[in-house]
Amino acid sequence: MSELGNLFLPTKVRYFDNSSDALSWLNQVKNKAERDEYKGYRHILVANDFSKYSEDALKKALEIGNPFHSKVTVLHAAELLSVDIYPTLGELAVPIITDNPELKKKNLKKINRQLEQQLEDIDYPKGLISTKVISGHPVDHIINFARQNNVDLIVMGSHGRRGLSRLLGSATNGVINHAPCDVLTVV
């Protein structure tokens, strides 16, 4: 039976004549948190799309990170849209980046300003919190950023600007299914 189990998950089977020997053996097995002297999450990534859910996710991330002095990165993955297809994108409420260099620069400034405004009144050590704006598909960029920057927790809203109707197949669902670390969704 243990050989069959090894096909799915490596196992170690031992037999003991008395329970004290079994308990002693079990106590020798250390989980990762114990082995690495777990000190909380070290780098928390907050996916931010400027929705109410993102604000709640940021609050939760700071609450989790504060006792451990965790580094927190607030990331906005801006959709890249073509001004040829969407010619009136200049003043949208939803921050996007266009392939028009002037509009792209203007929108990047707007996005960075919005992120900085969100952080102005936050009671968190300024050296431990930063913002990042990238353009492209949110799921791919959130996951890649997490991998490349040793993120050990991603915090994001359960759904964003598009609402409940877009929950299945949304960025949150994509991140949950492909993240290289823990993911916390905030409702």
C-alpha cells in the first residue's frame, strides 16, 4: 500500500512495537516553519486594481505584515490597450496604459500618483512598503513578480473592478491556481 502512495506523495513507513517509540519518531520530523524558525511572511505582494476590494486587501496585508516587519509591495498590473482600437482612452477612470507614448506616460504618472495617495496615511514603516506598476496581463505579471522577488504571500481582493460576475476566470482565480506561494483573498 505504501508503494502505491509513493506514486502520489513520497512516504516513509515505520512500524513500532510500542507507542512511545512511535511518538518519539514523529517528534523528530520537523515541518518547514519549525526548521526555518518561522518568523512570519517576509515579503507580501498586494495586487491592486484600485477597487474597494484592493483597499481591503492592502489593509489585511499590512495587518499580517506589521508584527513581523514584512516588506510589502503594492503592485498594479495595468492593461495595455491600443489607441487605434480604443481612440478615446485619454481620461478613463480605470487606469490603463496605451501604446501611445504620450498617453502612456500620462497614465503611468496617474497610476503611480494613485498608488502613492493610497499609501500616504498608512501607518507602516516607509522603508518596508513600496509600489510597482507594470503593464500587461495581470495574472502573468503578478505570478512572475512573486517568483522573481521571493514573495511568500500574495494578498488580493476576491474580485476587482469588474465585480462578482467576473469572479470565475478572473485575475484572482488565475493567481490562486498558479501562484508560487500562499495566496490570501480578501472579500
